[in-house]
Amino acid sequence: MEQKDYFLKRTIKNPKLEEYMDNMKKDGSPDNMKAVLTEAAKSRFAMPVYADEEKISFHVMKDSKNRMFLVVYSDTDRMYEADTKEQKAIEVGFEEIISVVIDDSINVDGVIIDPGEKDVVFGKEMMKTIAGDMGKADNMLKVGEPDHYPENMLSEIERYCNEEEKIEEAYVRLFVNKQTGLTGWFFVIKAEGSDDEKKYVRESFEKHMRPYLDGLPPMTFDYENEASILAVKGVRPVYKRK
């Protein structure tokens, strides 16, 4: 399949997340932090990057203690206001931000959301804790059968999978995070290829399907993942290559 240009070309705004971040800045109570994290898990962000012909590097900021923080924005207008130069950016979800921050090969101490405006900071250790919670899918998530599917979701899954020759089966479940109450789509993809190829297939599938999910966040797992095995046991796939 043709690979699309991954630089951000659309407007991103998260007014509800901004409201919750304002509340957390005024009162850093556990309830306000939980509201921010729950909404952030459903949100999309703009991540500024420096790009040349050979590589892409992340935009980071240093604080007074020489700690380095990955920079992301919840609002593209705010990002462009902060940088008078032509700014390139990529669109990311909260899970992708977490994966960058906790990667020990990337020398950052955390993430800062909307620097200069909201200045909401999450350190690396907190992000590792969040990642650990998100990874315990069998304990944190309740997964079940949807009572209905968004219009065009199933037909779009079939169309996409037919074009992506590495996908053998696709499963759709609905999840509820038992801690936060967050609801979203739980996809399981059975694909051929190396681990890196399977990861690319899952990420491409999830990115393609986002417009067809009625605004609910997706989580996409490999068929052999422990959480996937539990989630799809006895379940028929919505797509199976003939």
C-alpha cells in the first residue's frame, strides 16, 4: 500500500482537555489529575519535530535544573504561535507520547504539554507508572461485544484488510478501563511478517480507522499478545482472509 506523508496537515484542538489541565494547575488533586489523564488518553496531540532529508528529531525544552522535556501541544494554533518559523509536526496519541518518554535510548526526563501556556508536566517515572497500568490489559480493561458498530466501520475494516496483504484476521471488541471508566475500541490484528512489520501493520491500521470510530479511542494489539488471547477467545473475526 502507498505510504502517506505523515507530517501534520490538520488542526488539532482539545477544549475539554484544556479545561481539565487548567483545573489541575489550580488544584493538583488526584481527581483533577485523573480527569486530565482520562481525557488525554482520548486526545490527539501535535508533536513538533525537526526534519531534514536524513532524519527527524524531537523538539525538547530544558528547565532550570537542566532536565529535558519532550514538547507536545494540545492545540495547533498555540504551537504555531510559539514558533515563528515554519513548523513541522506529527500527530500522536497519548500512548505514543508515553512510549517516547519512557524509551531509555531517548534522553528526556518527561513531557511538557503546551509550554508557556498550560505548562502541564509529567515526569518519566509517572509516565512509566501510567504505561505499566495501561499494559496490564487483563487487569485494567473489561472487554466485551459491542451492541452496535459505527456506520461504515466494518465495511472499512474489510476494505482496508483486503488491500493490506499481510493481514490474515481482524477482531473488534469494546473495552472499558475499570479504573478511569474510559471506553474505546479494542482491535486485534493477526498478520504475517517480522515483529517490526506486524507493528507497522497495526499502527497503519489504527491510524486509518480513527475517522470511523465515532470519536472513541482505539487500542490495537497483536494476535499473540496475552491480552488479545483473552479478549478474542471464542470470538469470530470480523475479517478473515479467504
